[in-house]
Amino acid sequence: MAGHWEIDRKLLEHLAEVSRLELTEEELERFTDQLRVILEAFREIDEVDTDGVEPSFHPSELKNVLREDVAEPWDWDPLGNSQHKEGRYFKGPRIA
């Protein structure tokens, strides 16, 4: 197939070099075979006829499950448990 990459030992050695990976001979052989299998799987996917098929970015519809943001009165007195208050404010020590 034109336009497809071929995975060979030379390419894998180059990728390992630019990635700063030190691969053994056994790893080079194993990874070369594994990458060939992976590329073949993608080539099979490329052959599927997708004309007229809408792209699917998510398998299920995304919905906002949050509640509406409605302002509600808040009945809480932050100064209720403090003896050091003056009106609606905390009262601190006098600074000279």
C-alpha cells in the first residue's frame, strides 16, 4: 500500500536513538515484530468504508447533570458564636 510506513530494524534503531532508548538485540527483534502487527491492524482499519458516516467523538451523549444555579437566602450568622463583635464586624484588639 502506498503511503504506509514499513517497520524495519533500521527505523526502530533510529527511533530508539532519537528517543534515547538503549534497546538490546532481543528487544529490537521483538519490538520490530510487535510494531509490524500494530501497523497491520491500523491498515485493516483504514480499509473500512466510512463514507457517509458521521464522526463520533464520544460514545454516549454528554449531558450536564448539575442543578440550576439558583440564589437562595443563607441564614447563617458568622458572628453568632463570637464574643468579640461590634455590630456586623469582628472586633479585634486596639493597635497603638
